Amino acid sequence: MNFDISNFKAIAPAAFTIFGALGESRGNLQMGEQSIIAGQRRKVASQFEAEQYLINAGQTVASSQLQAAEARRQAGLVESRILAVAAAGGGGASDPTIINLISKTSARGAYNSAVALYQGEDQARSMRMAAAAKNYEGAMAEEAGYLKDQSYRSAAGMAVLKGAGSLFNKYGFGNDSKTGGNSAPIRESVAEMPSASNWNWDEV
């Protein structure tokens, strides 16, 4: 049958309701996709930060090991100096005073070395914990993105159902009393509309 303006006027409100619901549904789907992308990007950023923490932790440990070695070296130099001075003064390594000085110097060097190692490992441990926290944060961000996507998909489905419910409640297809006996043109015109499988969703 031929499509005329009276039929268009009859179905225009219904069409707007349908396409409005479809537009809202598509918008929700797009928001869901963006939530997933945002979550994945946050995860990548968190993983990068975690990797930096781990690199810094390794460098901190290496630096503390160098400091510990330097503390031992300095102690050795002092011990050698003590022996040299003692020898120049006619003393020897077996002198009680010399033994006491060397013992204290060695102990001090060992202490400084241990402190350097402890501080380096302590800082590295904090960095490793920060790295683990960043990895967890990234995983949670990714999961939140998928959860938001599910919510938006549910909202998309509800938008379609809401639009359909509004359409049938307002226009009462099959019940002419709700449209003043004029629902037949609507039904006929809707029948002429293209199938949903043939719609170009990019134009919705």
C-alpha cells in the first residue's frame, strides 16, 4: 500500500519512541565499551608504575651493597693505618692497644656495612609492596571496567524494554480504544518499516 502523510503523522510518535529507546540503548553499550577500555588502560598504567618500583628496588639493593662494601673497605684502610703507625712507633700487631683499636675499627666497619644493607633492603621491600599495590590497583580497575560494562548492558536492555513498554502503554496496539480507534494506520505503517536486521545502527 502507498505511504501517505496521514500514516506518517500516526506513526511519528511511535517511531520517535522506538528510535529514542534504541539511541539510549546504543549509548549505554558505548559507555560500557569505554568503561572496559578505561579499565584496561588504567591496568597498563599501573603495571608500568609497578615495574618502575621493582626496578628502583633492585637499584636500591645494589646501591646498598656498594655502600656496605665501601664501609668494609674504609675499615680495612683504617686498620692498615693503625698497623703502619704502630710499626713506625716500634709497636706491633700483638700489642694489646693495637689489637683493641683494630677490633673496634673492624666492628665499626661491620656495623656500617650491615646498616647499609638493612636500609637498602628495607627501602626495596617498601618499593616491592608499592609495586604489588599498583598491580592490584590495575587489576581492580580492569575488573571495575568489566562490571560497569555489564551494568551499562543491563541498562541498554532496560532502555529497549522501557521504550517498548511506553509504546504499547501509550498507543495500545491491538486496542483501538487507547488511540481513539485510530491504531490501524500505526499498525499498517509499522509493518512497512524495514526489519531491525536491516537497520544501519551507525545512523541510529
